Amino acid sequence: MTLIVFDVDGTLVDSQHLIVAAQGAAFAAVGLPAPSRERALSVVGLSLPQAFTALVGADGPVTALATHYKAAFGRLRAEAALREPLFPGAADLLARLHAMPGVRLGIATGKSRRGVDHLVATYGWDGWFSTIQTADDAPSKPHPAMLEQAMAEAGFGPAETIMVGDTTYDMVMARGAQVTGIGVSWGYHEAEALLTSGALQVVGSYAELGAALDARLSA
């Protein structure tokens, strides 16, 4: 049996346009210039307080930014141009893994529980995940608590668990939890940074990810 835990933003869903737009609205609401697109996406994966602390410092309006971001995110998500599409191949791979008797699926994300519930409902994933860890449930990545809680909830140990993510936060979290980390290159951090942070390997497509997981499952 293997537990495969997926990050969400930048790994399963392409949420970059929505994230940047919501950050822009939040910064405008507090009267500050928005960060560059590159800087805005560099903190994706962190929980909101940690993300905004990284952007404006601990003495900045972190709480206000997080509050405005949540409001803007919910409002902007209704706009067609800013919806969160799945990356090509994500739906098919999740469906295949879900159908495999020796596999359990999990989520570990900086999103809120409400945000994950919306995605689960949107894509028909109800009941697919044995464990869902969000920003509401544990300390922010790269702290290993999300993975530790996921393993405890699903009944798996580190040797039986794989973390799939697109950021160094995911890979450092996996390393801290003594879990195998597989990085994906289509997200928000560079492949070399993922490897340096502890990724066993970095894949460039969902076809490659499926092959990498198959190899691990058959080992």
C-alpha cells in the first residue's frame, strides 16, 4: 500500500492568474503596490500569513492582506478567465491512481479547507482522498506537520508515502517528514531548486509523473 499526497496550486491546478489577481486586489485594498508576478508566485504553497509575511515583512499589514486576499479570491474565482483549470493529464492520472487497490490519495496544501472543498466539488473528487490537510489544519509548509498528520490519519508510514509538489516548500516538508518527494516542473519553482531542496526526481509532465509513480509502486 502507498499513500500519494498531492499539493494543489501549481501541481494539480493552474491557479496562477487567480492568485496574482487576488494578491493585486489585496495590496490595492491596503494601499500598497502589488509585488511582481514572479514574486507573487514565489510564495505560492505557503499558508496566507506566512506568504504575506514573506512579501511585506512581519511588521507589515499581514492580517489585513490575508483578509482582503480571501475576499478577492472568492469574488474573482467566478470570472471565467481566472478559473483554476487542472493541468493537462491531472484528471486522468488521479482517476487511474484512485482506481488502484494498492494506492490511497491525499492532499497537502496551503489552501483553506473551503478552497479545497470547492475544488473537490468542482472536479467530482468526493471520497477520492483518504486525507486532506490544509492551511486550516496544520502549520504552514515547509513544516512537516501536514504530512505527519496525513500519514497518521491514513495509516501510513514515511516509507510508504510519496509527496508530489511543485515548490521547494513541498520538498523540504517531505524531507522533514522522511517522505519521498517528487517534484513537478510546471509549477512555480525551478527544477534545480526542487532537487536541491530534496526531490528524488523532477518530472516535466503528467505522463512522466505517472511513469515515475508506477516505478515506485512496482519497486
